[in-house]
Amino acid sequence: MSVFELKDLPDGSRSISGPICVIGAGIAGLLLARRVAASGQKVIVVESGNKTHDDEVHRLNDIEDPAGRYSRALTGRYRGLGGTSSRWGGRMIPITDHEAGERAHIAQPGWPITMSRFSRYEGEIEEIFKVAPGSYEEIAPERTASRKMFPDGDATLTPRWAKCPSFKRCNVATVLKDELGSLKNIEIWLGATVCGFELDRGGGRLRGITARNFNGKELKVRADDFVFAAGTIETTRLLLLLDAASDNHAFARSRVLGRYFQDHLKAKVAVIDRRDPVATNRLFGYRFVNSTRRDLHLELSRAAQVKDQAGSAFAYVAMDLAESPLADVKRIAQGLQRRDLSVADLRRLSKNVGLVARSAYWRLIRHQLFVPAGVDLQMMTCVEQLPQWDNRIRLSQSRDRFGVPMALLEWAPTESDERTFRSAVANLAGYWRQAGLDAVCPLNLTPAAADTSTPIIAQAEACAHPSGSTRMGTDPAESVVGPDLRCHGVPNVAVVSASVFPTAGSANPTFTIMKMTMWLADSLLRRVPRPDLAPTTAGVLEPIPGLSGT
């Protein structure tokens, strides 16, 4: 792997070429580049950000939001090597067949593919992120105990168990650094923001892209195939810019580019009564099974969704440990690991010997996180926002630092989202009674959750899981990409992002994006490359020390 920064070009511009060009060096972009390059194919990756966070580059994520309702444009998206994985919480869980299938009760057709297309990639992804293999529906060897604590509520909620990589294994650039470094045929350009397109108007294809930095240096890339892997909002903006560059011919057949923007909505709906700290710790403390953290994911059952004519949703337990003494213990443990322990750290440690002992007992004997009695357990509900025509991304009249139109987002929660929240709250209460949890740890509902006249959507926040605005389908008029993830209007442009999800389901999207990425990489490898488009950057400049392979 060779990693270059555009600012280091000795002259003002450079033109390069290769069979495949990927826009975006986040989870999707780097996983795709890795898989393609490991099979011997050349790949060029163009990334707007740098090797570390840059505030000036980060401001390129700003959008125009007339309603001021979307809060995650700057707090949920990050440019740079590794992309948003540098802030990823690491929750991995598949979208269910029910969620990807036809759902007549909410008038939603199914995805044009089945989830089984991607299932063969699950094991490889789990190995990359060092999470244990096995079911997401239960957590063996605690199978019997977990079922007793959280039985299947066919009429209310269905428990599933997400897998979470360790924090140090969430950033894909860190996880793949050594492997990418050993691959000679990956070329990554940092600080290169895509600003323009070279079109083959006669052939209806994208011939090349132009990327720039803030100092006016320019990189032009030609390729046979382009993969847009820049996240939902930026990928949609780039396709809208491509369409504008073609005088609106590229996507003339599609009426939905930018439409049906969705995000998961989350809201606190209750606080769990901790009258019995040990029992609540046993129930809701994070579990560690085969060295993998497992998080409870209480999914709104299919029967409940049909009965209430609601979308998908799930409930989960959140806890703020940052202000608890446990945070001090964690910092001290990290200091010990680095052999960097101050006198002040030792004093704090001496005051928390009991807490350290309890934490060690729970972690080593019970295989759970110890949650001190003073830490609140907040019950959060996350709902699927159903596709709405009026929720959309379009190009703004305002321009970014490169003089390129920004994304303008017209978005708001709707009554259908409120209905899903209400279904989730009612079925959460029903599940609590059914499982006998109300006798051990009653739910103290928030005012909005307890009062149906107070909209939950008024306090709900987007989860930074944007999707839907370049949706997948078989009808070019009603979709942007086909089941092969290639744009109907520009067949040598593929999209790998949650933006292609026709509906979001209730699962965190990253796991599905990763599986989709693997599938697309294999699809690209089945195509015969043109030998005249080998990369041509030899001798341009020296790769970044410490990031490039030798």
C-alpha cells in the first residue's frame, strides 16, 4: 500500500489511472480496496480527509438544514483515513429477513435481494474485527440462562444479541493497517476532495474524477469502474453533482435520487429501577462471551409490528459510565498497560480498591461489566424511520470552500415514526410484565412515554444511521441503483453505502454495509480489467512514512 497526501505533490496537479477507483477511505472503502487488492487487482482510493482529524476538512460535512432538525451532520460523520469508523460504537447485528422482505402492513415492498446473498461474509468480518463466531439470536454457553432472563416474546419483543469489537478494533484503518501495508497494489490519496467529473456523454459512463485540496492542488483519476463509498449524505451529494455535471441526463430516468432519506430515531423512554443493584447488574451489565462483548437488543416482534401497523424498532440499555468511579479505574488500568502511572493515579487507585475488586470479580467470574449502584440504566428505544417522499437531500444554493454546492437536507420525523415509538413503548411494558421483570426492576417511564398526548418524536434524535437516498431497486424510475449496486443511469458507478437501503430495519447498518462491500468487491473482481489502465503514479512523490507498505 502506498499512501500519499495531495498537499505533498511537487507540482500543482497530477493525472493517474487504474481499473478501479474508490471514493472514500472509511469502512466500506478500505474493506473493498483490501479485498480487491488481495486478489491481485489494482485499486486507487481517494479520501477527502487526512490521516488524523482535521477541523477544516471536517467542516466540509456541514449541510444546509432549513428546519434545523437534523443534528448529526457534524457529530455523526467524519472524514479521514478510517472515516466514521474512528467514532464507531462497534455494534454488529444483521438486518432480519422480515425487515428486508415485503411488509404489507406498512405498505413497504421488499428489498430486491435477500439477506442470504451476504451471509457468507459474516465469518470473515467477524474474524477481521476479532469478535467470536456464533448466533446473534442467543449467547451460548449462557443459552439457558439468557432465555430464562429474556424469554422470546413473540407478541411483544424478541431478544437478540449484538456483537461489539473492542474499542481499539473499531477503527478500520487501524485494524487493517498491517494487511493493507503488505499489499503493493493499493494507492490511497488523502486530503483529496472530489469536486468534479469527466463524463463520457456518448457512452453514458463516468470517465474520471477531479479531487482538490484547500491549496489548489489537483488530482485527476481515470478508471474503468468507480465505487462511491463516502457515506449516505456525501455519496448522495456526489451523485447529485454528477447529475448536474451531465445537465441532468445521468439520472434522467430516476425520479428518486435524493428522495426517501431516513435515519433511525432514538429516545429515552424509561429509567430502570435499581432497587436491587446486583440483580439489575446481572440482567443488564454488558456480557462477555468468548471474549466478545454482547449487547442486549430487544427487537419489536413481527407480530407486534403487524398488529400495530408499525415499522421495526428495538430497545436497548444505555449507561453513562464516564462520570462514575469506574471511569477512573479504566483510566488507571490503561495507564498500567502503558506503564504510565502518576502519583495522583495511585492515590485514586488506593481510594477505589473495593471497586477494583468488584470490577475484577464481575469481569473474571461473571463475565460481565460491573455497573456501580449509582449508575442509571436508561432504557432507550430506537425506531426505523419509514421512507417518506418529502424527506430528501438536494443541492443547496450555498457552496462549500471549494465552490461546490453543499447538501441541503429537508427532513423531519413523521406520524408514522410516532406510531412506531408508541408500539415499541407499549410492547416494552408488555414484555416487562411477561418476563417478570416488573417485579425485580420496574420501568419508570419518561413523561413523553407515559403520556400519549406528548409526542416522543419531538424529543427524539437521529442516530447517525442515515440511509435510503440512493435506494436499490429494479425499476430505474423508482430506484437509483440496481440489485448489483450499480447505478441504472451510469453503469460503471457502484454505490456501497446505507444510502442504497430501500428500508432501514432496526439493526445498526454497519454490519450490513460491510457484507455488501465484500459482495461488491467480488462482483468487481469478476469483471475483466483493461490492462491499459494500470496505475501511473510511480515517481510522483514519497508515500507517507509509517502508513505505507514497504
